[in-house]
Amino acid sequence: MRVLLLGFVLLLCSFPSFAQINTKATEAVITFGFRNNGKESRTEQKMFIKGDMVRLVPQGNQTEQQYLQIAQKASYQIQNSNGTIYTLKKSFSEYVKAELLPGIDTILGIPCKKAKVFIRSNTIEVWYTDILKIKGTPGISIAPGLGLVLKTIRNGNAETIAKKIEYRTVSPEEIAWPKTWGIVVDEPTYQRQIIESRYKTLNIFNNEQISFGNKIENPDGEQSNATYHFSGGTIILKKVKLPETKAGQQLFVELVQRSNGDAYDRTGSVFMIPTDKSVSYLNALKNGIQALPVYSARNGKKYQGVTATDGYLPPLELMRFFTSFGVGHFNAQAKIKGYNWADSVVYKQDITALLPKLQGEVWLGVFIGNYDKGGHKASLYFKYYPGYEGEGEKEQKKWVMPVFNTTNLMEMSGQEYGTMFDQDSLTVTVDVPQDVKNLKLRYLTTGHGGWGGGDEFVPKQNEVFLDGKRVYHFIPWREDCATYRFLNPASGNFGNGLSSSDLSRSNWCPGTITLPVEIPLPDLKPGKHTLKVAIPLGKPEGGSFSAWNVSGTLIGDRE
């Protein structure tokens, strides 16, 4: 009797397992859950099935719509990009074919077979059933023609599993089958559209010429969205309105540059001009470098606009870059078998730390020091990437202050090179507001002097002092310049097989950006303090001399 009762109880317990099997249903709603390393996620995904039509509901901030047409054995991916609908239609046969494996699992009471797909170095285990009329997969690229996929495990730890199946009528609103496919494009075109739809691009400059010696006719006044040329044409400048910051957002600056006649590697800088003091760098661009405050060094020279004062802030450097030897313009003149020269150089850097200064109406500029009438062509973009993880959080207030910048952006107008280090250090006094804490210095440095004994090719220690105490020191040096050979068609070749662009340099290479170092300053409290930069500048030889371009920006948290 006990055996009979136990068997009856077991039968009752097992009965719900088979309640999910409905071999006649042609419509259903399946809810999937997710686990990562065994930890349950709150995120869910729904899949609507109505006959041969399957819709995967977008998750989170995803804007792409995904569909399967079982009878056609095809998937459809749809993206609305600024009002234009783009569609990618793909046959199931174009996806990675699943390898069938021995083994079985029961999911929601449905016996499932096992398979495996290998996609971009990821091993994905798949559990599916082919005994039901309803078909579909929670991942559009994962075995879409195999049957009904109820579980996948990627690389042994990322699991997607069906939590519930509802056999019911699916409404037209739920299946949301498109009335039009819009423009059907190939996969490369579609993938570009889908990627670019995820972030916002602000075009600052478009294929502008940065050169020297050509006639300049600037727009009148201080117009917005108009390009100005200064300092013989080596600086382009524009007043633009930037969007307000959103919590978790990331900002990248991207510069695309190619030679338009200049064959040499040149110093370049993307910068913003602060205008919230009585004097700004804009005054010098319009009226001459005599408008800038002067830093007097022990060597007797006067350096214009390099340090912050009570009434002036130096340009805020966003990105330091170096042009390559003649990329683009000289490609056809330097034909070497197996050397596939790049058409242009793309420089891209995360500048999220500087976002507090990059909101509202600002002046943005690009400098490339050169003496060529053709010079260079450059396009500048700001790219805003949403930070999904931080969108619900309160934005943390930041304080940003550029405190020094020795890069002589107005080189062609007579601004002095950064040579104050020969008998002196660069010293600046800063006044930290009372509500600022957790300060750090964003420090950028590159050494110059392009002959064998110049600081470009001689490692030199940089030291940073706060109130007389050394807080950071390092030797800025790059040994990877040969990596960028294919960006440098006009680079001179030496008898030993090396090229000029291969040589190691003081923190820069032709065709690259120079990244800043972040120096924590835990002892920097509110009030007045002195920052000092010391570099053992090399001695001049004949008409050649060394110089250092250093810029520093203080960044802190506001309470």
C-alpha cells in the first residue's frame, strides 16, 4: 500500500513537468531568463511566436527589431536610423551550422536534445526540441533553424533558459510584424548602421585644411558653427554648442587626418579655450600674443600664456597627437611591395574626465604645426556613448581646471617654445575651492629636438612637485614607434634597414596620440598651492634646440 501511495505521489509531482508540452499549438509566448556564473539576473526576454512568424523583443536600450520567418528559413533585423528603416535579411544557412551532440535535458517538462555552435571563439551549448510546431531561438544567430531552442550556455558560464511557456493567441500588436522592410541592405552596410545608431556623433570640423602661408578670410565677429583660421592657418577654431552631460555617459574625441602636401611628422593638439576669465587665448588669436600674460623664466625669456593666473586660464588640452610622415598625399610616391599605406590616420581617445568643461557653448580648436601651403586635412568628431549602467544614478559633480600648457599653439605667430626648463622649472600657483576634494593631475608630456642629441631622442626624467614635495616622477619614452610604419610613407629610410618613424622617442611616435598620466594628489586640499614641473632640458647644438610640451589639468570631486 505504501509503495502504491508513493508511486501516486511521484506521478503527481512529475505531472506538471509535462504540462508544458503542446504538440498542436502554433502560437506561444516564451519568457527567457539569464544566469551568469550561476547568479540569476533580473533581466528577462520575451519571444512571441505566431505560426511561422517569430519576434524577439528588444532588451533594455536595444533599438534593433529582430524577427524569424520559419517558412522562409530567414531572419530579419531592422534598424530605424534617423527616420530611415534599414533591414538585413539573412538565410538560416548563412549562420554557423550546429553540431549535434549526444545528451538530453528536460526544460519546462520538455525533453530537449543537445547541440553546439562555435561562434567567434565562443563555444555555445544549445538545448532544443523538434517535437513541437512552434519554432524559434532566443539568439537570432544561434541555431535558428534547429527547432525550438530553450536553453543556451556560452563558454560554460553565461546561460539563457526558458522560464515559462504560454500557449495562447498572440495578438498582432505583440508580434508587431513590419508593414514594410524599408531599405534592404547587405550585412556590412547594416552592421555599420546598427553600430552608429547606438551613440551620438557631433561633427566639429569636416575635412578642414590646416596649413601655412595661404590667404585667410575669417567670418566676422564670433559666429557659431563657423570655422576660423588663425596663426598663419595652422589653427582652426569653431564656437559650438555641446550637449549637457548625462550620468554614466562617455565622451570620445576622434580626429581623422591626412597629409595635403606636408611630408613631416608634426605636433598636433585638440584643445578647448576657457573664456570664463578676463583674458583668454581667444584674445591672443584675434589680437596677437601680446594679449597673453607672461611667464618670466630664469633664462631671460618671456613665455606667453603658459600658466594659469587669477585672470587667465591656458587652453585645455583634450588630445595630443602627432601626424605621420605624409600619410595619404605621399602614398603613391612611396611604392614598396607589401607596404600597404593607410589612407589617413584616425586618432581616438576617451576624454570623459574633461566632460564638465565640455558643455554648452565652447570654443574648440585643432593645431598642427607646419610650414606647408598644402599642409594637412582634418576632421574632428565628438562621440557620445550612453552609459547604461549609470543612467539611473545621480551624476557626480566634478571640478576641472587647466593649470599649465607649454605647447606653443601660436608657434607661427611667435609664441615661445617650451624651453624654460634649461635653468628653471615650470611653476604655477593654484587656488583650490573649498568644496573640492580627491584631486588628481592629468599630465601630458612630450620631448622635442629632432637631431641625435635632442630631447626627442634622449630619455629625460620628468618630476612633478606639490608645495616643494616630489609627488611623481617618470621617464616618458615610447619604444613602439615601428608598429606604425604603414602610417608613414614619407619616412626616411636608413642604411641599416630602420626608418625614421621606427625610432624611439620622448613619449610620442609619428602617427599616434600621447596619453596623459593621472597623478593622484591626496595632499592637495582647498586653498593656495604651488605645482612645479622639472625636466633636465638638453643643451642646444648650433641652430638646433630642445623643448618640452607639457600640459596639466587638475580634476577633483565637488561636494
